[in-house]
Amino acid sequence: AVGWACYAVWGVIEAVVDRQHEGRDAKGLAKRARSLGLGVLYAASAVLALALVRSGSSGAGGGGTGDEKQETARVLDWPAGRWIVLAVALGFLADGLYNVYRGVTAKFRERLKTGEMNQATERAAVASGVVGHVARGVVFALVGVFLAKAAIEYDPSEAIGIDGALLKLAQHDQGPLLLGAVAAGLIAYALYCLVEARYRKI
């Protein structure tokens, strides 16, 4: 919860203060809007994580995918609730596809001070970045697809979170293989984040 809250604050700072110097042209504003959207998304994730901690400490146990269904049902009952859920779904899907794009093209290298790395560090950074971004993108895209399905069909039972996305993979015929591959990919993304923390251009 604390980590996601910090990420949310960073997303808002990136959007408002323009720490990445994206500028005020159409492309720059679009990137800053994405940072703001991610900030809101991570703030919501922090609130959900805190709610799970509180429910667990009171003996209710972790709700997992049930919490996503409950929250989605509540939002669907709002005025324009279906459109709000669909917008969040499209946000997840777009971010998932963008992560896959960044991974496949290794575009994330633009953020790294590769000149300060030795050859082995750079190879490890690129490898973990490619695998990690693709895995992260797949999970986010799955969340987006099922949230969109929930909005379109007006059925909150279709809504899933990250844990639900992993469960969907586990239930596939090749579940253990797919889940293992995504788990390895998410570990790779964690390693890439450590590299970025040390070598990111700021």
C-alpha cells in the first residue's frame, strides 16, 4: 500500500511538474496525461491494498478477486458507471500494450544511463527489461480485457485484478507453464526496476 501510494505521488509529480521534460506539445501532453492516469490507478491500488490489510487484520481474510468484483459492482451502479469501468479497463489495456511495445522495442533503454554501465550490466539490464516489460504488459492487458468484458456485459463477476489475471493463466491447459513464464517475467521486471533505480536519467 505504501509503495503504490508513493508510485501514485510520483505519477502526479511527473504529470504536473514534468520531471521527464516531455514538453507541452501534443506528444508531451499525452505522455504526461498517461503519468497522471497511472498515478490515479496506483492510488486506487493503494487504497485497495490497505482495505485488504484492514479486512485481514479483523479476521475477514484476504478477498482477492472478490474485492474487484465487489468494487466493480459498486461502480457499475453509479451514473455512467459502466463508462467509468470501461475507461479504467481501456487504461489497463493501453498500459499493457504499451509495456509490451516498450519491451519488444527495448525503448526503455532511452531512460537508462547506459554509458555508465559495463557490458555485463548493460546486457543484464536490457534482458531483464525486455522480458519484464512484456510480462507486465500481458498481466495488465488481461486485467483490462476482463474489466472491459464486465463493463460491456454489465456483469461485475467478470472483473479481475492482478491476482485474478494470474489465476486465469493458471486455469489454462498449459497453466503451470504460462504461470511460471509470467512469474519469471515479473521477477525480471523487479530486477529491471532495481537497475533503473540506479541508472535512470533524471
